[in-house]
Amino acid sequence: MLTPANPPAITPAQIRAGRGLLKWTQGVLAHRASISAVTLNMIESDQVAPRVKTLDAIRSVLEGEGIRFIGDEREGFGVMMRPRAASSSSPDPSETPQGKTSRSMRAAG
């Protein structure tokens, strides 16, 4: 059994999908995870093997917004969004590049 201190790795597709469910740009997630947008782009496009610390930061931010990582190598990987409380989790426009948020982000698998 996995403990919270040792969660399973998340995939680039799961990161893209989680971000898509939240309708966040890469800039919003990168800012909230305290990583560069370039780093996030390289992780999401599977160009680099990210550090555990970086994946933990991304996971923490997404899970904090209600994203749940599901699946395994045998069954496949995915994400789902938990119901949220009445408070809105929409990104603050001041936290996004040029104050814009994406409304049509979709994850590619």
C-alpha cells in the first residue's frame, strides 16, 4: 500500500488533463507550483525527466484544487475532478500572463 509520503508518479498527460479540467494555462500552473513555464512545457511535452520535487509541487497544486490522479500502468492513467466547496478556484487574473485565462484548454493524450 502506498503512503502519502510516496504517491505514484504522475504522467505528462495527467498534468495536461488536470490543467485542462481547471481551464488553467501553463503559466498559471507554473506560477502556483513555483516553477518556470518553460520547465512545465518541457515536462508536459515529455522532453525532460522531471525531478521528484518538481512533480511533487505540481501534484500538490493540482490536488489542492480538487484534481485526483487515477489509474495505473495496467489499466491506464487519468484524472478526475473532485467536487469543490462553494468558493471559486478560478485563477486570479493577476496571476496569469497578460491577465488572460484560457477557456478552451484540452489535454492531449
